[in-house]
Amino acid sequence: MYALSLRRMHPRTAMTLALLTALALWVFVATPAKAGYYPPTHSDAAYYYDSLAPYGTWTHHASYGAVWYPRGMAHDWRPYTHGRWVWDDGYGWTWASGFAWGWAPFHYGNWVWDAAFGWMWVPGRVWAPAWVTWRYSDSYVGWAPIGFGVNYW
């Protein structure tokens, strides 16, 4: 889970961020699902294959099928750490990746951790502003990737 300290911010900025996060969570929970869960298929990976191949490695995982992991990341790299959160009036907090390849793995499918591969991406069909779960307190806002097979959109 990643955390953002609200103590280092101006109190008005911290309060606004906390209120917007609470509102986004309420909208996220209150909005009915727009699509059902679709298990990944070979065609999901085929759709993304050419776009992501220059930036990482495709392989087959026994539990998840076709997966992709980015090349050249530090050993402690984690998803949703290189980029920023942008507010979108239609979707709420949306992840804007700092990677050229970020359009797909941060908005379709799920990230999963594997001891052999590290963080790897399982392709999916449903778009979301980010596949993360949020936690917050008076001092921090945190997020972490949602596990495989969980679909909130």
C-alpha cells in the first residue's frame, strides 16, 4: 500500500483532498457495476501484445495465463508509483501513468505479485480509472493494486 502524508500539506489542501477522496469512494461504492467480470483470454493478451512487447516480457503463468511484466524496473518497483492522480469529473481519481506503456496495464486488467516474476500484469477487457483499493485517515491517503478477479467497474 502506498501512502501520501497529509501533514506536510497546507491544512486546506489536506482537507480538500480528504473530502474529495471520501466523495470519490462514496461514488465508487454507490455506482452500480457497468460490466460483469470477464476472465482473461488469449485474445486479451493478443490485443495488447504488440503495444507492450517493446517495454516488457510476455509469458505464460500457470494460475493467470498470459501475463506481462515491465522490463528494466528496480527490484522494489510497484505498480501505481510512477505517475500521478488526476481528478476526472466523470470517474473521480484517475491514474496518469508516467510510462509510455501505462495506458493499458493501469486501466485494464489487474496487477498480481509472484515470487518468481515480481509484479506482473494480467490483461483484462474492462476499463477503470485505476485498479486500486483506497484507504485513508486524517493524516494519510493510501492505495494498493486490487487483486486478480476483482472487478468493481
